[in-house]
Amino acid sequence: MAASSYDEALNGVLEHEGGYSNHPSDPGGPTNFGITIGDYRKYVNLNATAADVRSMPIEVAKKIYRERYWNAVRGDDLPAGVDYAVFDYGVNSGVGRAAKALQRLLGFVGADEVDGEIGDNTIAAAAKVDPAKLVNAICDERMQFLRGLRTWDMFGNGWGRRVREVRAAALAMAKAAPGMPANAPAPPVPTPPAASSALGAILQAFINWFIGRQRQPGPRVTPVPSTPALDGTPWLTVMRSLVGTQWASGTMPAALQEWQKVIIAKYPDLDMAAYFASAGSGYFSWCGFAVAYCLAKSSDIRPPFGARDVDKFLWADAWRTEKFGQVPDVVQPGDVLTFDFGGGDHHVTLLDHADGDIYVCIGGNQNHQVKLSSYRKAQCTAIRTPTTERGST
């Protein structure tokens, strides 16, 4: 495992953590670059204030991440992809929890073996497992933990999106690692020292269940070329022009207010102004809003606008309706894809291209911005080609 993986992993962490925040529902309190005031007091200044956290140089955050998180999970010694998955888990939920999750998934049992300290035995066991399957198992376990937190309703959408993006990036890292050809047979999961015990057998079955879930087929669709689309539909071109647009909290930014004006003007026979007013001026999940704007800006195609509020375009799942577009014979860039990530977390976006078992999509509210993100095909619930001929399947 090359130490250079740290730079790629750190960039991913910093992208998700963002800058300064002090959300009243976040038990971490004042936080900057993902470093809480508690960590800052522990590692930098015992008497630090919120102002100190706000003015923290990014180099200080990087030093903390390297020494207190990456080194603590022995990132330089873990397989590519697994290192990032465990590192990000540790940053988000604690190094000890991430380490114990890895140890349990590798088949270790008992307090002596699942101790939250990644040692030589853990490193050796991790090296014997297919890293892609281990990445998926880690991310599945992480989501299960997060959904059990009392603050899931407040932060669940963001947490779920983060884990999905970490999963996609970690799988790409594992695939690109030297000595790991894409079609190589997966080495067996190592048998833990205590596998002969009843508890060990149960845990081993749990591991096999996790890995077996990854073998389940996704939706039956025609394969898409595994290269980024160079052309595509006009609404896809519009979406690509919006990359970098952000909205993470507070009132709607001016750029998105312009989107509203375009949609209202495009469909004068629909009471779009009242619909937007019903959503309020505060933050809401805006993935469907972004797709609707791209259609309005570039075509005469209408977004979903059913009788019920949940059948209108601000609801991601509304885009699955048979009254919108057509089910394609061949999936193409620019198609509208909906996803179900569990726990009520739905998402709608545009297909940019496909890569193996992954759909690479571009859309709004992907980590609170318009950007490319990778999602597993198995979580795709519908694919619709936008068309003015609605209602055909």
C-alpha cells in the first residue's frame, strides 16, 4: 500500500467536510474542515474557542487528519480503496468504531480481537480479502450504524450521499490498484481464529451475507459504453454547464432563483409559482429541481406534475411515473435515473456514462452541488428517456 493514497483520500474527506459550521443539532459543535472543537482542543489548543476553530489554517486540519486518523487506521498498510473507506468512516464516526467494524468484517471476535486498534493481524487479514467486496461490506455496515442514530432524520440525506460517494471512489481506487485486474477471481474471506466457535460461525455467516448482497443483479438494462459521453441531449449539456452550483443550507441562492423563473415562464398553464411557494424559502432537497430546470431550459418536455404533491418534480420518486418520458430500449447519456438508497433517501439525476456496475451521473444536490457522482446500478429504480410523448412504456 503506497503512502501516496493519503492525498487522494484526504481530498475526498475535505470535499465532504467543507468549511466552518456550527449546527445546533450537531453534537460536534463548532467544526472546520471536519475538525471539531473537541479535536482542536485535544490536539492543538486546550483552551480553543469557536473563533479559533473558524480561523484554523487548512494545514493544521491536514496534520490532524494525517497523524490522528490516517495513521491511527494504518492507512498506508491497508489495501487501496479499503484505506479510504476505513479512513473516512473514522473521520465521520470515530477511529475506534471504524477499526472495530473492519475487524468484525474480517471475522475477528471477542474483545481481545475486536479492540479498535488495527495491528498486524488485521492488516494481514485485510490483505487476503477481495478489496472491492470489503469496501462494500464496510460501507453497508456504516450505513446501518448511521441509520440507527437519533439525528438520522436531520442529517441522513447528507450522510447517505457521502457514503455512496466514498463507496464509488474507494471501489475505483481498488480497481486501479496494481496487481488487481478487473476480472481477477476473488480470494476467499479468511477464516478467523475463532471461526470454530458458535459465535464465530454466526459472524462468518454475517460476512458471507454482506458479500452475497453485492452479487445481486441490478435492473435489466442495455449496457452503456464505459466512456464519458461527448455529445448527449441538450438537457445534459445544460446540466454540465451548471457544475459547481451549490446550495447546502439557508435561503435559496440567486442562481437557483433564476431556475425558478425559467420553469415558471416555461409552463404558464401550470401553477408553478404556487408550487415553489409551497416548498418555502428554506433549504429543500433539490435534485428534481435541477433536472426540471435543465428540461425547461433546453426543450418543451414537461417534468412530472401530478395531482398530489408527491407526484410533482421536487420529489425524486415522482420521476419514476409512467406519465413521464419512456422506458428506453437502449440506455443513453441524458436519460433520467432514479435511485433508492434506503431509509427514504431517493434521488433523481441524469446519466453521464456507465462504468461496469456503476452509473456515473451528473445532477443537482449531489453532495449539495451539481457534480458528477457514481452510484451502483443495483440501487437504480427507474430509467426514463425524456420525451414529449408521455405515458408510453
